[in-house]
Amino acid sequence: MNEVEIHDNPRAMQEIENEVLEALSDAVDAIIPVAQLEAPVITGKLRDSIKNGGVDETKMEVYIESEVEYCGYVHLGHVTKSGSFVPPNPFIDRAIILTIPEAKQIG
């Protein structure tokens, strides 16, 4: 991979940062519909709640959100009140993997 160093050019740094943030947001926008397709559906509440949670510009991170309180338990697995284990259903991870080819084309 080639390296480029930019010294003392705040405008160039800002332009690069803006491009990266836009590419990250576009990548999440590509992941959301795939995550909705991959989500397990009983009522559709979980599937319908998956959305773009925005970008943290200071950390250069993007977020996929769900307003459904049990989303994490479905994705990561959990132990029920009776003590049995429900295995993970990592539907968001699958969506990310499935959209890698598209993400490579972004930006």
C-alpha cells in the first residue's frame, strides 16, 4: 500500500476526513437493508428497527442501531430465565460480510 504524508495542510486534511466520513456513512447505508433481510423475523419489530445510527466524527466510527431492547441478545446469544442457552444469531455481522464487495466500491 502506498503512503502519503500531508504536512501543515489543514484544508487537505479536512477534505480527506470528509471523504472518509462520507464513505463510512455510505457503507452503513449499504449494510442496513442487508441486515434487515438477515434479521430473524417473528413480528418484524427487530427487522424494522434497524437503522443508520450515524457517524462519530471524532472517532471516525459509524453505528448501526436498533430501538428494540432485545437486539443485542438475539445477535450475541443469551441465557434464558430457565437457564437454557439461546445461541447467537449474528445477523449484523453477516450483513457486513455480505456487503464487503459493495463497500470496496464506495469512495
